[in-house]
Amino acid sequence: MKRSFGFAVLVAASFPALSASALDRLPTLNLATAQVMAEGCLAHQVATKYQPINVVIVDNGGNTILVNRQDGACKACEAIATNKARTAALFNNTTRDFEKKAYGEMKDGVGADLPGIALVPGLVAFPGGLPIVVDGVPIGGIGVSGASGDEDELCAQAGIDAAADLLK
């Protein structure tokens, strides 16, 4: 009995070490990196003189890490940016591609892979949301809203590009 109990304790004690080492290798998104991304988005918006924007960055579960709303940005666009970030993170896809899956290439529903998916509360099917991926592992999403969809997407990409060295 003592022998099997000792073995069980030894096995149980080794699990925290195994799981800790696995977590050490799993890339994650932190606040410092999210702040660099947001600064990159905002710098791009200022340089291009787009309409003021909202930037939201979430982790791979869609949980908010950072929200940044420029002065004068559309008040409703914070919620839109949040939904863009969550959609990109949860589906590990751009919201532009999500739009094609929801509505088809011509936006007429023909050939849509996921018809009706855009009607699910909290999902967004128009440009401005990008997944954040490190070494093929999705770690979050970035959503931008306030300018046009294309401009929002360019700002989001500028944010990811600004943090490229931190995402390695």
C-alpha cells in the first residue's frame, strides 16, 4: 500500500512540471504587446488621415486585453471593433474572409460556406478584424472600426506589423 501511494504522489507531483513547460512554449498575447499594436494602428490612422478609430485587441478566447478609442471616434464603433476582434480571434480568420464565407464572393449569398453565420450575435462579417498568429498558433485578434472597412483593416495590419518583433 505504501509503495503504490508513493508512486501516486510521484506521478502527481510530476504533472505541474509537465504542464508548466507546455505553457512556457505556448505563445500568448500580453498587454505590452497589445499596447504596441494599438500605437501602430493609431500612428497609421494619423499618418493617413483616416477618420478617428477604435482599436480593440483580444486574446485567443475573445477576451478583451485592450480598448483604445481616439478622440472623435464613432461611439458605436467600439462595440463593432470588439466584435471584429472577437470574430477574427475565434475563427482565426480575417473578418473580410468571414464576410465571403457568410455572404459568398459576390455578397449575394450564392456560394456562401456559412450562410446565416453573420446573424449570430457578436460576429462581424465585414473588414477590419485580423487574427494575431505566432508560428502558426492563433493568440488573439485585433479589431478596428471608425474609418472605412478597408481603412480599418489597413490600420489593424499596421498594428500587427508594429509588434512584429514582439510576436516572434
